[in-house]
Amino acid sequence: MSTGVILFICLFVLLLGGLPIAACIGGATLIAFIASGLPIMNFASKVYSSINSFTLMAIPFFMFAGSLMANGGMSRRLIRFASSLVGWVTGGLVHVMILASAFFAALSGSAPATCAAIGGMMIPEMKKKGFPAEFSAGVQCVAGTIGPIIPPSIPMVVYAVSAGESVGEMFAGGVIPGIIYAAMLMVVSAIICKKKGFGEESKVKFDSHEVWLAFKDSIWALLVPIIILGGIYSGIFTPTEAGAVASAYGLFAGTFIYKELNFKEIGKLLIDTAANSSLVLLIIGCAGAFTWFLNMQGITASIGAWFAAVSSSKFIFMALTIMLLLFMGCFMECCASVLMITPVLLPVATSLGIDPVYFGVIVCMTLSLGMATPPVGEDLYIAATIAGIKFEQEVKYVIPLVLAAIIAILICTAVPGIVMFLPGLFFG
């Protein structure tokens, strides 16, 4: 039996065993190393070299910034502003939830953080207004996946490091697709609400004065993406430095402007950030060793050659890629999948004339949706826990919203200019 077969069998068995994804990838790779006679120290060396990157320091910075903004009063003010803008639309609070998730995505870069921060406030409020708990949880579950699409995005940082592309260009490429993604969720949610009669009592009259007041109250939160992206695109600071600036800004705003953070809470957020960052970086390290082994065994080249052989055009290649990524998203964490798929398929994509930035944005969009699909989707469990239901109850509402998200992905795939407009504007 070849070591490549051993690698994938072990990975599959460990995934079925319900072990953490880092243990599954790392354990399977370590067994394959031993089976092929490679020194175990080589495994440790590859794990270390995979995370020994200055750019990856952006991950803990953006995680800490997102936590500061979620706990420092910014998310609540963003919800108020979103409510003043779309609370009058059919479905009311549903659109507030989706728009607030899009706003918060521009602060956190993480699907679970977006789902927890916005869902923690919106789901209980929606239940009070008569929305079924399973519908509220289902919408928030999928809305949370906007987090890794609208910049800053942690999976986009991981892709940029793996592909050797500009983080700034990746961030620019995610803006318009993220808006389309959110708009599709709002359209389908409105159809469901109208058909089921959800949220009639939650509608409010449009009040321009309230829009202005909510805007003023949330201005410090709304400035975050402007500062981050403006600083990157103008060359004032790198994406990693942008994460540090976002953290400092969130600390300042939450402590001295909104005055909702104290030293005890900040200490707890630092500990949580360290724990979450360690988990993500461990996944990245193990995935790096995994992909190195695939390359060494020639498996990466074989898979890439097969994709090239069956893809007579770039559109067929992208269709096959999206189907593969949707499947992978059901079983694997987003960042790990990005690291595994990039060295395999990016060379094929570039040989077909596909821009690496465009390809990366589609990859991150598609894999982020995996956070809302069973059995591994973390947002499913976060939203269900907040709503006080079993995750199986929300699935019937998750399905149409996932289909809406897939349509958004297909639109962006079919029209590359949607993705590449801003990167071309700022970096062309």
C-alpha cells in the first residue's frame, strides 16, 4: 500500500472519529511520515516552517480586534445602524441580522466570531418578535459566513501566504462579492418571510432622523474598515500592521469612547485570542506538513494533472473546483482546506489563464460556506446553541440560504470583473 493511500485512509478514519481537525490532519500526516520512513523531526520542522511567517501574525491581531469590537459596544451600535437602514423591509429584523453581519465581517474576518457576536444579540430579539427560533438560527448561521469574505478575512490571509499573493489585493477582491453574497441572502430571506408571514410585527417605519442618530453613534465602528483598508491600499502599513492598528483602535474605542471594556475583560479577551489563534495556527502548521508530504509523493501533481485533463476550459475547471470545495467544506475547517487546495489547484488555474487573486476569492467564498453546512459547520452549532435548539432543527431554513449563497458564488465566478474590479482599481 502506498504512503499516499495510507495518508488519506488515516485522515478519513480520524475525521469519522470526531477528533479536532488539527489532530486529524496532523495525526494522518505523522503516520504517513513514519510509514514512509521519514524522520519524525521532519514533521515538526514542516509544521514550524508553515507558521513561521510575518504575514500570519495578522491572524491573532484581527482575532483580538474582532473580540474587542464585539465586547466593546461596536456590534450593538452596528445593529442599531443596520436596523435604521433596513428595519422597514419585509422581514425586518432578518435583514438587520444579515446587514449587521456584513458590517461586523468588516471588523472581525471570522465566520464564528460574526455568528456569535451578532447572533448573541439578534436571535433572542427575533424570538421575542415572533420569529421561529429555528429560522432565526438558520439565517444567522449562513449570515455568519460573510465574515471570511468581506475584508479583513483570515482565510484570505492564509491563501495569500500559501499562494504568494498580495493580502491587500485579496482583501480588495472580497468587497463586492461579499456585498452580492449578503444581498442574495436578504432576497431569499425576504421571500421566506413573505411566504411564511414571519416578522410582520417587527417592521418599523423608516426614519431618516434615526438613521442619522444611529450613524453618529456607530461612526467609530464604521471607521474601522476605512482605517484598515485605507491604510493597506495607500501603503501606510502592511496587512499585518493593519491588524495591530485595528487592535489598538478597538482597545481605544471600547475603553475610552464607548467605555464598555475594563482591564479584567481585556485580560480575558487576550487569553481567548491566544487560545483561538493557537488552534488556527496549529491547523495551518499541520496542513502545511500535509501538503508538503503530498508534494513530495507527487500526489499534488497527479491530482492537478487530472483536473487539467478533464477541464477543457476555465469554466469547467472552476465548476469542478467549486463542487470539490463545497464537499470539502462539509468536513474540514476553512483555513486547513485553503492550505490543502491551493498548491494542488492553483498551478492548474494559472495554466488556464485564471488570475490567482480571482481564484483565491472564489476559493475563500466557497469554503467559508462550509461553516454553515453539516456535519462540521461551526456556525450551525453556535447559532443553535444561542437559539436553544438542536442544530438539526435549523437545517430546513439553512438549505435555501445556502443555495442563495451558492448562486452568489456562481455569479462572481461567471463574471470575474466583479472580483477583479477593486484590485485592478487599487493595484492595477
